[in-house]
Amino acid sequence: MSDSSPLPPVRLHPEAELARDALSTPLLSRAARLARWAGPDTRVDAGGGLVEEQLPAAAEALGLSGDEGAAYASEAWRIAVDAGLVEVVDEEAGTVTAGEDLALLTGGSPHDVLAVWLAALEAVLADASVPDLDGLVEAAHRQAEGGEADLSRLDWDPEGEAAFLDGVLGNLYVLTASEDGPGEGPVPLPALAASMIVPGDMGEPTNDILEQVSDAMMRLDEQFRLLEPIGLVAYRPVDEALMADAEEEPAAPVDETDVSRYGMVRLTPLGQYGLRARLLEAGLQVPAVGDLADKGADALLDGSASFGPRAARAETEQWLARRRPLDAARELLAAARGLDEGAPLRRLRCQQALSLVGAPAEPAVREVLDDAELGGLARVWLSELGAADVPAPSEDLVFWLTIDTLAAQLDAEGNSEELQALVEGLAQQHSGFFAAAWRVEHPATADVLEAMGRLHPDKRIAKEARKAAFKARSQQG
């Protein structure tokens, strides 16, 4: 995932709620129980893992038994050590004591609890990046016998595996946070695998690409099974019938078109928090709704410029909730001024914010009726409010506001279908629009006219727009 493209703002749940979720995750709760169970007689091996003869007792402490219980206990103990819930006192003797972070789970703040959970998450992610543990053990044995471990034979690239999983989780984060994504809904595993394998400009995937996607799905199936107990994801595994021998008769009828059989994964609210923390640690800009609530109106209008409509509204509502309506309106209008490249979109966001303020903003809006940059916005807003005595705009102001609005829409949406429809309607309603528009003294006039020429389907009108854009550039030059 590139750090050059802005990530969508995520809506995080309150830390107190997330901390409760973290404490209730199967893996962290087991790790905490084992940390409290450990005593003076507990012994660990050279790697910090519980010695084999103590696994049955550890499993019993978790209410489990048998080989499966021992495996769960071994996993939970590793997490307890890696998350700081248990500390090895004497490596040679293999003795342990409670770690400093164990007390944070009961006596710390929600942020403290989440810090412990993040440490546990890192340990699980490291485990998930090891696809063939049995093969690694065999390689280690060969090395101990004097041979050299051949990692290429294991088909294991540690850095590559970690980067692949990070990329998949990054894509899942973007899909979850984006207004165009599934939100709280699950994502099909084939789509996630394809997002990492299939080139963006490829039409029909080749058989080789499809085989790579299939292999990636199987890897991800194993990894998400490991990541679910720490609370990062909610996962519906791949249907085991898909991996059965093709010649075997299925035990029950199956729906070949049911995409959920190929695995479905959803990032939990706790998972959103965890991945955002990792992305921030990696140095990326990762906005969250509410980040701008304590900042000035200029930061709000600029910062939310790249947000989708719902996220921008949620951010603005939090910002407004901390201010008096009239004061907020005046601050927003002052921040909306400017002739820089981002100014048109700031004014559009300002107008949208003022609509959330409502009638209490009217005195502030009337104060800018004679302002060259805000007068048009003020008239539109007052008219939409149903206010009386709204002065009629001059023709120059109408054209300036039209260019400003189109520039804002271009910045916000690019060459969207909605903008194309707006351009077509504008050219249809005003037959002499281009003859006058090129004279508008607005920094974006030429760019807007060029875009109109690009977007309008009628070749004659598009040519008029391009000619007007050329005249505007000549005038500006």
C-alpha cells in the first residue's frame, strides 16, 4: 500500500469499549489467565515456552484438556511472554514471575490495556507470517546435525510473507474505512487475494494468475484462522469441501455460486484500531473521524477536503459540537476565504458545514454578503434557508460562483458522472456561457473550462469550451 495516496478516515469506537473488546478476546484472556496461574514452580525452556510436562496443568487452568488444550496453552503462554504479562527471571533456571504489564489489564487505563493488546497482536502477526512451522523445525534439525538450513527449499521468504500479510491487511483496512467499501460487512477472501496478485490494468486474468490467487487464498485462510482469536478479524473459513478430492462425493449438496464458501473476512472495530496504530507507526497519514475536532476551522476545511460526504459530515458535526453556533459560523467563513488551489473546495465544505449549523448562522452569513469571495456562497445559503431579503447577485458574481463551484466539484469528485451531468445542464441553460465565462477573474477559470471541454459529450460544445479555456489562459498569462 502506497503512502502517497491518502487513506480514508476511519470511525473508531471509544477506547473504553475497545479495551473491553481486547480483554474479552480468546487469546489475550487466556494469556492473562496463565500469567496469573504461573508461580514459583513454573518452568520455561530456553525459548521462554512452557516446558512440556507443565502443559497439561496450564491447559487445565484454562479449562481445557488433551493435546488440543496443550496446544492452546502453549500458544497463550507465548503471547503472555511477548506481551509482557510474564517475565523470565532466570533463563538458566527457567523461572518466571508476573510481568509489569499484567497489572495494567485490571488497573490500567483503556489506553494501557490497548497497548498490551497491540503487543500481543504483533506477536500473533509474527506467528501468522510463518506458513510452514513443521518444515522450519526439520530445517533447524538438519542445521543442528551439521547441515545447512535451506530456506529456499521451504519456499519461505520471511520478509516477503510479512509484507504480503501487511498488504492484505492494509487493503482490508482501506475497504473497511472507505465509504465505497463494505464498511462493517465482510469481504470475500478471493477479492482480497486478487487485490494483491492481479495487476490493476489486467483484463481477463491468466491461468497462472488465477493459480497464484488460489494459492494466496489458502495462505490467507490459515493466517486469518490465527488472527481471529486475538480479535483482529471476524472470519468465516474456506469450506473444507472445496479442498476435498474432486472424485469424492460431497457429504451434502453444495451451492457452487455461494461466494461465502471461499472465505469471508471482516475487520472488527478492535482490528480497525490495531491496524491504524500499525499504519501510524509505519509513518503513514491515517486520519480518524474526530481528529480535527479541537483544531481551527482552517484545519477542518482543509483536512476534511479529501473525506467522503458521510465522513466529512461526521467530522464537522464533532467540530461544531464543541463550539457556539454563531462563533463557529464566523470562524468557518473566515477560513473559507482565499484564491489558492484548495480554496474552492474549502468554500464548498464551508457551505455544507453552515447547513449543519442552520438558522443560528444567519447573522454571520449576512455579514459577508458584500465579500467578493463569499458573497455568492452567502446568497445561495440564505436562499436555501428560506431567508427573506436576500439581495440578487450581479451577473459577474453568478459567473464567479459557477466557476468556483465547478472547481470545488472537480477537486472533490474528479471527472464523475454527476459532474458531467452538471456540465451538460449548465451549457444547455446558458447558450452564451462560454463567451462570458472565459473573462471570469478566478484562478481556476481555465482549468474548469478545460474540464468542461473534456466532459461534455457534444463535440461542438466541447470545442467551444476548449476555445474559451485558451482565451482564459491567454488573459491570465
